[in-house]
Amino acid sequence: MEKAAQVKDQAAEKAALVSEQIREKAGDAAQLVKDRTPEPVLEKADQAAAAARTNRTPLLLAAAAVAVILMVRRGWGRG
């Protein structure tokens, strides 16, 4: 039983380490994209993000409507 606990602890430590490495790599990749993206594009992306935050409810309703339409068209209700 003690061996299982050790293996579980080692797995948890390894998972935490891998998770941290993934977070670091994702941060590095995001920074690289940001550094290489022209300023006007970044400004437009900021404006789009601000508009999405401001209009969150209509945006979510539109996304839900599109999802329902796609499900109906693909025959999601047919069992």
C-alpha cells in the first residue's frame, strides 16, 4: 500500500512539473506572437476583445444560436 502512495506522489509531482513547463512554453509562444505581430493588428485585436467583453450576452446568444442550427442541420435530434 505504501508503494502505491509513493507512485501516486511521484505521478503528482511529475504532472505538476509538466504542467508548469507547458505554461512556460505557452507564455513564451504568446510573447513571440505578440512581438512579431504588427501594432495595427494588435490594436484591432484589442478593440475586438473589448467589444466582445462589452457585448458578451448578445455574443453568447449568437454563438448558442449557431450551435443549435448546426446541431439541427446535422440531425443531432435523430436517435
